[in-house]
Amino acid sequence: MNLAQLAKEWWYRDKRQMYEGDHPNQVARIANAVWRIIASSGIAPNYVATLEVTGRKSGKVIAFPVVLALVDGQRYVVSMLGAEAQWVKNVRSADGKAVIHSGRRQPVRLEEVPVEQRPPILKNYLQRAPGGRPHIPVNKDAPLSDFEKIAGDFPVFRIVAVEGS
């Protein structure tokens, strides 16, 4: 194994450890807080935002940074940690009600995408989100057929603007 391969393996192992047990550790929480500020400000690229959802147990608004996939003019959020991620459970419990914050707050409804429609969205997500690559076991440049094999393991939600917002 050459030095570049060793560095890549270290990077991915370190990133996976930041979310062991599907929860961010202290380093991940600090990084998320910084990125949440940047994403909410609107100075980040248009595919970086803050997602706000209401906690199903606490009832408190939970905000965290997300990278949006953009496919055919639609925006999507992807759970790099799979269906057991707390935000996914919160979105499902809230019937999709959420807020996207990127320069301005936009109330949205998150609609879960059927598994068979996820592969191109997952591929787009991995091409935009280096932080998601250690968690999704497909190379960002792999053919769609590779994404079809894992699509059921990673929830994807279409972002739909709420009327009147």
C-alpha cells in the first residue's frame, strides 16, 4: 500500500469514527456547529445548508449542516448514516416538516424518495459531499448499478417548498 492509499484509509477511518453508533462524537459536534453557522449564513455554496427538524422526544429544534444533492432541478437531503440516524427518525415522526436555512429560513416538507429512484441522487450526493464518502460504501464515480445495490440502506428525501413561504 502506498502513502496516498494509507492517508486515504486513515481519513475514512477517522471520519467513520466521528459518527460511531450513528451519533456524532465531540469532534463531529464541534465541526457541525461551525459548518451550521457557515451553512445558515448563505455564504457557503448553494448546495450546503442547515436542516432544522423538531426532535421527536425533546420537542426542541435540532439544527445541523447538510450537503444537498441536486438532480434534475430538485434538491434532496441524504442520510449518510442510514435509516437509524436520529434526524431521519425525527423527520419521519414530524411527517416531513422541516426548515432549510441557507441565507434565509425556508419551511419545507421532506418527502421520502422510493428506493428505486435513489441511485442517481446518492451518486450526486457523494460527488458533492466528501464527508459522506466514508459512510456510504460505493465510490463516488462508480456506475449507477453499484448505487442500486445500497440504495435501500440510505434514506433520501426530496425537499418541497411549503406553499406561502
